[in-house]
Amino acid sequence: MAEDVFKEVDDELKAERMRQLARRYAGAGLGLIVAVLAGAGAWAWHVSNQKTAALDATGTYLAALRQTDHLPSAPASGTIPFSETAQTGLASLQKLAADSPNGIATLARLQAGGVLAAHGDTKGALAAWDAVQADSHADPLLRELASLIWCQKQLDNGDPATLRSRLSLLTGKDKAWHGLATESLAILDVRENHLEEARKKFAALAAEQDVPSGVRSRAQAMTQALDPSAG
């Protein structure tokens, strides 16, 4: 009986370590997406270079990116206090989201969501990303990205069924965000203690050559961590 209790405790500790590791890797994936958004100004400039109004909006967008890009380190509370510069940048992004040409408006709404999330306004961030996902006029690639970010932000405490439903639409070799979406599904498996299912997903990702190298390396690490023969 005592051995059974000790084994149960040991198994629970291992499961919790897996959940913590998965959460850490989820943050790494979200960081990759933020980097994608930060570099989206060049794309916006390219698609809008025929219209003066769009060019003006692009310039404002790039300026807002600079104002919100270099955020200070988060304190122990995990919430970054708003600086005056960041508040100005966020206000510019929100104005662009409301009244600029559609491509810039979509990018501004995505980036505004990231700024709100970094400063602790998760509800506002989720609303911003969901608005992009629901916008039938937005670029499909960016709509899918918004849905992915929306899911990633809630991997730790969102409704698993809802997250799985939305993430499943982003998987498949023909989908741009296939690697990150599959990684998120595997992290959900870890969260729910479906460790063998998680290991299979991570192992499949580790073997794929057409997913981002960061996803592949994280998947390799998680496959090893979830290997029952390793512990």
C-alpha cells in the first residue's frame, strides 16, 4: 500500500513537471508569433504601396511598432506596467484598427492584442484577436494566425474542447500554422495528462522537415521528456 501511494505521488510530480515544461514551450511558441507580427510592417508596406492613404497608415503603424516593441521586463506579478510611450503606441494601433485600410487595420488589431496581453489585459487581447479571426475581409493567413494566438494564450486555462476545435482547423500539411497548431494540441494533451497522445504528436513534429526549426527542436525535447523509458 505504501509503495502504491509513493508511486502515485511520483507519477503526479512527473505529470506536473511535464505540464510546467509544456507551458514554458508554449511561451516560446507565442514569442515566435510576436516576432512574426513585429516583422509584418514590410509586408504591409508592400501590399499598400499604391495608395497614399495606405502609405500614411503604414508609416503610423511602423511608428507604433517602435513605441510598443521594446517592453521592459515583467515584474514578479507577470504584468508589465504601461509606459507613456507604450500607451501612445497602443492608442495609435487601436486608431489604425478602427479607421485605416483593411490590411493595416488587421495588422494593427493583431499587434494591439499583443500589447494588451503583455500588459495584463488578457480579455482585451483575446477580443482583439477574435475580431481579426471573425473578419471575413481580413487576409485568411492573418485570420488563422489570430485564431492560433487566441488559442495559445489560453492553453493553460481555457476550455480544452473549444481550443481543440479551433486548433484542429489550423492543422494539416497545407496549413501555414500547422506546426504551431499541432504543438499547441500536444500541449493540451499534456495539460490533460494524455501523455502518450502528446508524445506521439511531438514525435511526429520532430520528424517533420517542413515545420519551423524552433517547433521541431521543442518537439524533440518534449518527445525525450515524455519517453516513459527515460524516467
